[in-house]
Amino acid sequence: MAGRIRDEDIALVRERTSIAEVISDTVTLRSAGGGNLKGLCPFHDEKSPSFNVSPARNVWYCFGCGAGGDAIKFLMDADHLSFVESVERLAARAGIQLRYVENDQAAPRAARPQQGQRQRLVAAHAAAVEFYQAQLGTAGARPAREFLAQRGFDRAAAQRYACGFAPDAWDLLTKHLRQQGFTHDELVTAGLSRPSRSGTLIDRFRRRLMWPIRDITGDPIGFGARKLFDDDDGPKYLNTPETPIYKKSHVLYGIDQAKREIAKQGKVVVVEGYTDVMACHLADVPTAVATCGTAFGADHISVLRRLLLDTDDVAGEIIFTFDGDAAGQKAALRAFDDDQRFVGRTFIAVSPDNMDPCDLRLAKGDLAVRDLVARREPLVDFALRHVINRYDLDTVDGRVEAMRRAAPIVAKIKDREKRPEYVRKLAGDLGMEIEPVQRAVLAAASGQPAGGAAAAP
């Protein structure tokens, strides 16, 4: 095959690659005895770890779904890379200079095969990150710098998160990337450029503060762009569209910086925005992550469960922070529905002043952000209080209706041993005898209609 990697170089990559280190970028591993490691499989959903890694043999295998292989195969399956792309990534990690052969003869570097699509799209984003960062220092980017400063972020913070600025120009980035060899189709596919009405290629982002969005390995795969000017008729936040490398339902902003602390502490803090992640990290809450233009969902949960090693034996903590307004409360209740997908304990942290972590840090300092997380309460307690507060408990009708609405929440509690205690708590909060509340919860658990739960036998 023309342009293939030399066999001896592939063997060297395998030899010098620590499979445990590679897999630990996306899966938290624990000792399984005998020098082996185990974790939750990234290729299928499971409650108990069946994904095993053997560092001595440099292989992995999942007893649940049957997938397995070496480090090259893991990257191929986990990141959807080609064989060549996987070898190239591991070679770069190990500091190995690969050699390519063509017609069984050593070929010059120029004869290397064309990079795969993912590698090209990531490279285009990396070049765009550098471009936008450089633009942040220009005169036209003053509103972007002021925005960051007003929210308590200095130059060092902007550099740490690679903040940038999309200039007031139609195609400055596009021309820059074309000069670096990226094609029209690559820039459109990457979501960095788009065709104009006249058919020419123009920048997707313009006159906005930019945050690069990275995958769990640290590769830049997209951008979040914040509106700065009143005459910008676009949305407040504009994100990269769905691309072959950017799937918003799988992406968590800040995961590349937070992943090791999440695994170490067995805790993750889910916030709502880019500045909230920055504020938490700078306030020494390094486990914070945020969704990117979409609600927190099942795919995000799968990512976090693998990092938390969220199992019956090792139950972590998932802490949601939401604004105290109606939208924030609605998001919290939606999170409670997702709570059942976690084995670990889920909590909610709401600022008493209804401020998000960024505003809280700005108004009251780093300690207030840490206190917000420390004062978390179980998500089920919040959900019950929210439902109960909607009814007049001074009336019989109010108490009965509140019981009917709250009983399914208690019935959903995944730890069955906690349900009797929450039945007693709910009865006390409602000012009712325990028996009708217990019947309502049992009826809800068995799938009976809420209306029938209150009826006496």
C-alpha cells in the first residue's frame, strides 16, 4: 500500500505506549487485582465495571460487550479514528517520528498519506484557536477584553482558557486558514466557515468573544461565541453546528481540564455556562463542567459516569448548580429525571441570591463559590420541596394533591432503603398520617395512576 507506516514503527508505538495512560484519558480505572485494572466500558452502558485493562500485556477487553484490543484499537473505537490516525496520535504522544513507505521503499515525508478527516478538522480548529487568541489583543477586541475583565477574568485566565475574538471582518479567518492549506470543504465541514449568499466563503463567527470547546483528550473541536454588540441580531450565544467531530449532546465544556480532579475527588459540579466553569476552576472548584448549547442529557451522563467510576461499589457525587429562577428550577427538575441514570448521589446547589457561580465569585469572592458547592442539598429534597410549595397545605384538597404529585418522586428514588425515610419526611411536611402517603408511594412505584393513590382501600 502506498504511503503506509513502516511495520517496525508501528511495533515501536505499541511498545512505548502505556495503554493504561491512554485509556485513563476517558475512563477512570481502579485496581482489579493481579496487576489488572477495571472501569466502566465506554462502548456500552453498564452499572458494574466489566471493562478490563491489562498493562502487562498492553491490551483491553470488555466482558460485557466483547470489545477489545490494544491502544491503537481503543482510539479507533473511542474516537472514531482510522488505523493510521490512531498510530499517528500515539506516536506524537510518545515522541516517535514515524516513517512511511511507498512501493516498499522508504518514502520522503512529503509522500505521507493524506491525513484523515478528523485529524484535519482538529488541525483547522487548532489553527483557528491561535488566530482568535491573537485577535483578542487587537484594538477592535476591546469590548471582548472588557467583558472578561468585568466578570473577574484577567489576562492569565483568558490565556488559560484560550479565549479569543472573532474580528469585525467577513472572511479574515477563512483566508487565513486557506493560506495554511485547508480546503473549502474542510472549513465548511468543520463549521468554521459558511457559504455567503453570493456563494463566496465567509467566517461563521464575527464580532464575538470566543471560547474553544475541547473534547476529553484536549483536542479543539468547536467554539462557543458570545454576543458583544447591541446591533448584533444573532443569539446571545452561538455555538459550532453539529459536525463529524462536534456532537453537542456528548460535549462538556471544561472536561479536558476537570477530568483528573473529577476522577480523583469522585465528584463533578455541573454548571450552566463557560464563565461559570472558569469561575469555579479559579475559585478552587476544579471539577466544574458545563453543557454546550443543549440540556444536560443521557450522553453527558455516560461521559461523567466513566470518569466517576459510577458503580455500586464506588458511588460519586454529581452536583448541579442552577439559577434560582423559574427556568433554573425547571432545569433542576429535569435533572432529577436523569438522576436515576447515576448510581452515585445527586445534589443541587442554588445560590440564596439566585446568582450563578460567575456572578457569585464577582460579588462575594472565591470562598462564596466554594461555600455554594459545600451547601448542596440532595436533589430529591429540592424536587419534593418544589412540588409541595405549589399547593396550599392548609386545605385538605391542597395536601392530597401535593401528596399525589410528590409520591412519584419518592417512588423514583433509586436507593430503595431510603424510600421509607422519605415517606415519613413527606408525611411530616404535608401534615398527614404516614399510611396514606405510604400507599401513594407504593401505587406510584407500581405504575398506578396518581389519582388512585389517595383512595383508601
